[in-house]
Amino acid sequence: MKRREFITLVGGAAAAWPLAARAQQPIPVVGFISGGSPDASAHLAAAFRKGLNETGFVEGQNVRVEYHWLEGKYDQLPVLTADLVSRRVALIATPTNTSAALAAKAATTTIPIVFGVAQDPVQLGLVASLARPGGNVTGINFFGREVSAKRLRLLHDLLPKAVRVAVLLNPANVTSAKANLREVGEAARAIGLQIQILNAATIADINAVFAGFAHERPDALFLAGDSFFVDRRVQFAILMARDRIPATGAESEFVKAGGLMSYGTDLAETCRQVGNYAGRILKGEKPAELPVLQSTKFEFVINLQTARALNIEVPQAVLSIVDEVIE
């Protein structure tokens, strides 16, 4: 081989090395944890992917998302997060579940985590401050305390004669249940409502709660924000229609299924923001330097068909502030 040909050959191979190295680099894996089911939470997963897309990441092309659906089985979190950490995923996303965020935080101090939580992330110990999280964790805060209080007030505006409100919690979702118990209790005392605390963690539990209403009937039902409850929204709608009990949920999906009203964060927007932050971190930004965002988009939704079926006249003052009316 002539010397000139040899130099050309080596030079060409050297130029190709970076391209080959880039081609062989593994696609980053994101562990996505939801407390709900794939069917009921499909719109949230789509919103998360939209956020990733905004930063140039397309699922199946330059990022792989592993979806983990708890379907209310929160006791699986320690094993699940430990597995994600042992496999060294690039990032863990917990868009709408505080318990998942805390489990991920307990499992790793190095793998980036992007959360969506209802409680104060500083008080939860997830971040050092909202402006400068300071560790491997950042995300979105969607004001659970304020939202729960306002939702109870809106329910009272709809049902001014209501005195006794049953509050349904999911004890399996420990962090959320404790926060809801405290927040709704404070709001009820401020309004002058009496609350009855009930628990349900399974389909059978939900049926049992409604069976109990035959003996002690509340004026209204307040469902705590919980992914399992959202999954069971059709079951709730059937039981509420049967027993003629007005009820409020945290998500608009509950109202679309037949519930009376909802007020809460636009969780699809939260998931989009979590996806956007995840993409930015995958591109090299540090969680410690990305400030915790705070939700600014909330939805008040009423089902007028359900209101008519329950002989509830919705005051014009309430209708004037509704974001969406289900006819």
C-alpha cells in the first residue's frame, strides 16, 4: 500500500470513529411511575411525551420510557424504585404521585428525579428550596392544601344546605391520605361543615362505603385526590347515581364520568411540565439548578346533567366561574 493511500485510509477511519461512537451510545431510559392504570392515565402519559418532545426527545427514537402503573398498589414502590436504581436508568419521573417521589428520593441521591406533588416539596424533604433544589430532585408543586380547601368551598356553594360531608381517603396512599385529612379538616372547620372520614383502598371497599350510606347518609361526598379513585370513576358514578349522592372529585375525568363537580390542577399540564424538565435534564441541565415550578392552571368543572338528576339548582354566581360545563 502506498504511503498516501495509508494516510487517507487512517484519516477516513478516524473521522468515522466519533460517528460510530455516537451511534453505539445507549438510548437513555426514563422510569415513569404512575399511581393509576394505563387506560385511565393514558392522557397523562401523552402529556408527558409532549413535554419530552418540546426538548427534542421522541420516544422510541432517542429516548425510551418505561411505564410503571401501580393501579393503587402503593406498597410496590420500594421494590420498583430499587429496581430502577439498580438498572441505572437515566431519570425517574413521578408526575402526579407524592408517595412515588418520596420512594424515588429514598432510593437514590444520584439519578435525577422529576416530580409532581400536591404538598410543599420543601416540607416533604424533596428539595432544599423552591428556587434552588440543591440535589438530584426537582419538579412541579400543585398546591394540594389550597386546592382542597377551595374545592370544599365550591361544593358548599353548590349545596348551601349541606351540613355533613363524607370524606373518602385511600389509606394505601399514605402521604396523600394524611395530607388530605389535615387539609380538608381545616377547611371544613372554617366553613362550619361536619365531616365523616371514610377509607377505601379496593373496589370492594368502595362498594362497602356506599352500602354504609344506607344507614348513615351524608349530604355530599368529597373524594380525596388519588389515582386509584380516578381509575374507579365509572364505579363511583354508577354508585352515586344509584344512591343520589352529590360528590366532588379532584379531576375533570371524574365529572365527565358522571360526578357532580371537580376542582383541581390541570394534571395533563403538570405532566407536560414534568416531561419538559425531564428532557432538559437529559440534555445536560442539573436538577439542583432547575427551580421547582408551581401550577398556575386549575380547572373547575360541573356536570349539569348530574345536577339536574339530583334536583340541584346551580347558582348563577357559581356558573359564572366554571371553566367547563358538562351537559
